[in-house]
Amino acid sequence: MWSRKWIVFFSVAAFAVAGSGGAQAAAGPPGGEQQNFEKSVVLIRSVKQDFDYVTPWKQKAMSQGAGSGFVIPGKRILTNAHNVSNWKYIELRKENVAKRYPARVAFVGHDCDLAVLTLDDENFFDDTIPLELAGLPKVNSTVSTYGFPVGGNRISVTEGVVSRIETDTYVHSGADSHLVIQTDAAINPGNSGGPVVQNGKVVGVAFQGLRMADNIGYMIPTTVIKHFLEDIEDKEYDSFGSMGVMLYPGLHSVSYKDYLKVPQDQDGIVVIATVMHSSVESILKPNDVITQIGDYNIDNDGMVRIHGLTLHLSEVIETKQIGQTDEITFYRRGKRIKETATVALNRPIFEYASQYDLPPRYVCYAGLTFVPATRNYLETWGREWLSDIPYYLRYLFNNSMQLNTDRQRKEYVVLAEIMPDEINSYCSDFKSQVVESINGVPIRSLDDIHKAFKQPLDDYHILKFAGDNRTLPIDAKKAQERQQSILNKYQIPAEARLEGKS
């Protein structure tokens, strides 16, 4: 389910600039375009401070980073979300201009790794030219990448060839997949957010590349950019919709096709399950075979012909905004059915995507720190987190959609950390486990944790954990007596933060 090929961002931390090798710029694109684009490509410097998801009342040390961006219509700057995530301060600089201009994030889409910046001082846009967006470039065509990579303070321009266009995972969220364009243009740290240009118009935004390969970089295509910009026209970002189903390319087997009673001349993709509470849960069932979305026919690999390319059927959904509808044609035990479905987020209970910008939620009682089970929490195990996390968390992460049968569940909650005190001196065996109930109350969200500790059971708080027959009892009276002392000792500002608001 999760690919382990190493992909890296092309922004750069400030400490990496010193001593870096120079980035060699190409001679520039034909037709004198470079002079115009130099006025529209900007250097972005940001100060950010990430959150600690084990002791979530804390933040990590501040860090500085640099990336690129470019001017778009409306006196705005388009860049990557990862250039400005968890930001404290942002400033922009233009080519050959010493003055630095403070900026702020107006809109950010962490799922598509895009952000729009604005400035109070609109004099910044004097002599700049808003860049126009084009369509998808052709494979084997040449593109030029603009940006401020490491190795100098001038704009770098490199040329390369488009080698592939397909759906792939965006590293910034770690879970969301959208269309990407692969190129062999020399894209280096600091290029993130810079425009990729062809024939005087933008065909993509540089954003990530393969660590284990030379000269393989990726850009976000204008199909994704246009969706993002259209989405924020109402002053809110709603994100990209998803299918809300698990699919299986089973119709390659003639026997399976016969078993599902699908006509032999019909291609399609098999539904294994639907996401609980998704917009298609009441429409599709396991073993349904989806053959068409809108006017797009689906082959046995789940691919469609769209944008003149053969792409995953999710690209059809990506052409729609949240709340719009499309028709789904499918077979159910030989019967052809057509239904209208609404495009929605359809996110799973266990959030697979990394979260940014909002302080993490927590409850700390009797020194026991509880947090939602999220990718951010799992990543505290380090770079090899997927193999290093406890086996039961890995199993839950990979199979939560199948394992959860509780329709009232909003999230899973784990005991993330224990702040040592006499009241919890024998609790360490339960660290990192998923809470099942407290005082007989099922734990379906972090709010349930907070409420349960207000109602002890026979002078004790009785904690039970998923898949563990042991019980963890906490003396309720003593816990209440020790609570404020523990908060003070470990400099915890509040017993709970139940909403992720700044």
C-alpha cells in the first residue's frame, strides 16, 4: 500500500545553503523569455516551527528554509505548501532587489502541496508580470525550470525533457495522490515552488524528486494548480475529493468476470469496500464492478483516457470540485446500474496524511498523555517509522478501514507519553497503545477521554486498551490531587487542548 521509494522536497533549510555546490544554470529559454520571467520569479524565505506530537504542548526548535515562487494574477504569489507549512514568518525577495517584503499565507492546500501568498505592500508587484497557466506539456517536449536553488542568489534556469505523466503520491502529505509530471531538468534544493515553463507559459510547479536517482524531478501540473485556484475563489479551500472506495483489478481473470456476471466485452474495476460515511457508501457494494465514471470508460486496470493520456480513474474525480456530482455506471450481479454520486473528501477514520499548521490536540491526566492516532504521531519514530512502530499500530494504520466497525468512532486515541509521577509509576507497559474504554465508556474520540476522567468508577479510573486483556487502574482521588502538580512540574499549560486552533 505504501511505496518506499525515497522522494525529497526541493525546498532547502537555511543551514544547508552554506558550503553547497553551485547549481549550474542553463543558457535560458529561446525567444528572450528569461528576462521577463526574472521579474516574476521570487525567492521565499520562511521561519517555521514544527509541533511535537508526543508531548504536544511543546514545539520544536525554529528552523529557516528557502524556496521559490512566482507571481500570478491578482497580485498573488503561488508556491509550494511545504515552503510555508507551520510558518512563523515569511519574506520575499525579487531578483536584483535588496529589499525584503513580509508576506503571509492566504490559502494553503497541503494535500496538493500548493499555497498562495499575499503581501500588505503591493509595491512589491511593480515591474512584475503575472504568469499565465497553460495545459499539460507533451511527453518528450522541452521545459525550463526557474527558481532560486542552492549555490547562489541569482535565478537559475535549467532545461529538461518531460519523460512521464502519471498519478503519484505527493510527499508533503505522504498520502494524497494527484497527477505529476516527471522531467530530467536539473531541479535542486531551493527550486520548490518555482515555475516550469514552456512556450512562455507555466506548465507546472517544481516540488519533489527521487533521492536515489540523478536528474529525476517532478512538477505539479496545471490541472492540479487550476483546481486549487478555482477552489479558493470562494475564499475557502475545500480540498480534492476522492472515490471513497477500495478497488481491485480482478476482471483480468475470466473466471472472476464470469463469477461477477459481467459481460465478456465489458471492462471495469472491482469494488472491495467503501469508506465508512463516504458519499458512495449507500451507492456501491463489495463486488460491484465500476465500468464508467461520467463519459469515461474504465479498463481492467482502473485506467481511463483523459487529457489525451491513459491515467488512473481518480483523475476524473479530480476534475470536479467538492460538492459537484458525477454519474457512476456499474454492474451488480449482472445488472447494469447508473447512479449519481457527490464528490466529497471521504477521508478514513485513521488519517493517513500528515497534518500541518494547527497545534495538535491532547489530554494529559495523571501524567498520562493521550493524542489522536495520526501519521504525525507515528512519524515520531523516525525516518523508518513504518517498520519501527509497534506491530499493532502498523496493523491498525494499514487496515483501519477494515478493522473499524463502530459507526460512531471519530478517531483512534493512543497513550502517547507518560510524564513520570508516583500516580503512574507502573503504567509504562501501556505506552503507545490504543485506548478502548475508560470507566466502561467506549473511547471514540479525544473528547471521550476528557469526559471519561470526570466520572470515576468506584473511586478508580479503569483504562482498557485494544487487544490487551490487562486493565490499568488509576486512583481517582490521588490523581486529582496530583494533577496540578504534574502540570506545573512538566510545564504543561493546560490539561487538554481539544481543538486544533492556533
